[in-house]
Amino acid sequence: MARSEENQNIAQEKRLLFARNLRSARIKADYTQEEIARRSNLTQSFISDVENGKSPISLDNAVVLASAVGSSICTLLCPKKS
């Protein structure tokens, strides 16, 4: 596997991990996507795309979304312990 492809796979894995953890944190906090959109000043459509792993996300927006659900970016990028 080429280095570039390997890096893309790692990025995709982290994006999907962030997506799952963001959704989980949002639901745990009992927020809708619309509420997170208001809290973060991002669109509900973008939040949906992020939660479904469809949209790449900047570090800045990841920090804003983590804060909107009362979490840290570190928590949202770490695998959940079983």
C-alpha cells in the first residue's frame, strides 16, 4: 500500500471515529442536530454530514462541535473502551 493511500485510510478511520463519538456525545447530552447547529454556528446539514462520515472536517470545526456537545476533541478522537 502506498504511503498516500495509507494516510488516507488513517484519516478516514479517524473521521468515522469522530463521527460516531460526536453522535454518541450529542445523544447523551440530549441535543438534536438543530440544537448543536445553533450552539456551534454551523449548519444542521453539515453536522449531519460529519456524523455520517461524509464530510471532512477542519480542526477548528471539530473543536467547535466538541465544545457544543460538552466534550473535548481528544475524547471524540479516542476509541471507546469496551
